[in-house]
Amino acid sequence: SLEVSVADLTASAVAITGIGEELACALSGVEGRCESACVGWQGLSAASLSVVVQQWGASGASMLLRLASHAQDLHGCAASFWDSEQSGASALGAP
């Protein structure tokens, strides 16, 4: 049998959302520091650092999107299971 805890699904979604928000803040801070550090670099070193910073930014943005999607999916699952539980209870005549 399958047992689903709507509260646990919801708590997991909230936790993932919080992690995403913390990661977004951390990435924002790092991006600012990297931009500040890039000012003093020149030539190939500056170009290389710029590429790495851009790749890191793209990877971070991708991770944030995956976390947001995962949290939304968990919220959706919790809502679906809740609706299913309510429909099942109503069909059985439970109060």
C-alpha cells in the first residue's frame, strides 16, 4: 500500500524553497565579489576569469530553476494527494 504524508510533502517543498532562496542570495553575493575581482585582471587572465564567472552564473541559475521546479512539483503533489484524500473520504461518507 502507498502511504503519503501531505504534511511531509509540504514541509519538503518549503525546505527546498528556503534552500533555493539561500542559494540565490549566496550566488548574488559571489557574483558581486567576482565582478569586483575582475576589475584588476587584464588580457587572457581577464578573459578566462570572465568565462568562468559566466559559466558559474549560468550553472547557478540552472540549479535555482531546478530547485524551484522541484519545490513546485512537491507542492503540486501535496495538493493532489490532499484532494484525493478528501474525495476518497467523501466517497466513503466520512465527515
